[in-house]
Amino acid sequence: MTHEPKHSRKTAEGGAPPERRRELLATAAEVFAAQGYNATTVRRIADEAGMLAGSLYYHFDSKESILDEILSTFLDELWAGYDAVLAAELPPRETIEALVTESFREIDRHRAAVAIYQKESRHLSGRPRFRYLAESQRKFERAWLGTLERGVAARAFRADLDVRLTYRFVRDTVWVAASWYRPDGQHSPEEIARQYLSMVLDGIAVRE
């Protein structure tokens, strides 16, 4: 599976240092995640960033542009990781393990963006600028379902496995972690992934 081109971003660079731009995007992502896109104003983002609302337009041409860059940056990085996993053509179980681990790494890097994606993507995907959200979701589903189906065919997973139900369970179980995960927490993304995978793939009951 080849990596899709980066999504177009209609943002004004304004000559700002890249570090400052990243700081503003991180601040905006936290506000969007906490308040919701529609309820968030440019003034609120500017206040959190310690600047005047008008100054924010020096860096971005609209609130929509800010959100677009937050989400597309997250998805570009997610798919770079996913595509590398899928291109490796690992056995089905190892592929699932690698996809889950990559997912937790993305939550670590883009926790607020993941939370925004979870809350906002359904209604945003109807807007022309955010149509890539629906395509990304379809691509995500194909990757997971394809791996699960391959695992059933190879007898790596149970023959009676409902692959679509399993996909939804794993997807929701992993991505909901964005609501509680903190980068400075007790466990690394890889450690959390190992615990999740143990529960998903091996269950929680003691084996006789």
C-alpha cells in the first residue's frame, strides 16, 4: 500500500519559525480537544497562546486552516507508520501487533489530534476541505479487516472470528486511550500496547 500525498494546507507561513508554528498548533489542538471545534474561537486559541487574536492570522488564515493542519499532520504520520508495517508483509498476528503499537505511538505524539479526530471527523468529513477524513477511515478499515481476514485464512485466528466486530472492538479499545493517556505517565506507548495486545490476543483468564 503506497502512502497517499499529503493533504493540501491553505495556511500562511508568514515567515514564522517552525518551532513557534508547532507550539501554536499544539495549543490549538488542546483547545479543540477540550472544547470542540465549533465552540472554539480564534480569540480563545490566541488567549491560550498568549497573543492577540489578530496576530494568530499572521500564522494561519482561518480557524479551519488550523484544524486542517492538525488533523492532516496526524494522519500523514499515522499512515507513514501504518504503510511501513503493511509493506513489511509480516504474518497476520505480528501485523496486528505492529499496527496496535504504531497506534499507541501516534497517541503519544498526537494525543489531542486523536481526540479531535474521534469527536469531529464524522461531521467534518462532509466539508470539501476535510473529505480526506472519510477516505482515511475507509483505508484504515481496509487495512485492519484485510489483516484479520488473512489471519483467519492462515488459521492464525479462530475460524469463527467475526472480523468486522473484532475490528471495531480493537479500533475503539485502542483509540479511546487518547481520552486518558498522558505522555508523562507511568507506562511508555510500547508497554501499553503490549498489555492491550495480551488482553486482545490472549484474553485475561488464566489458562489451565
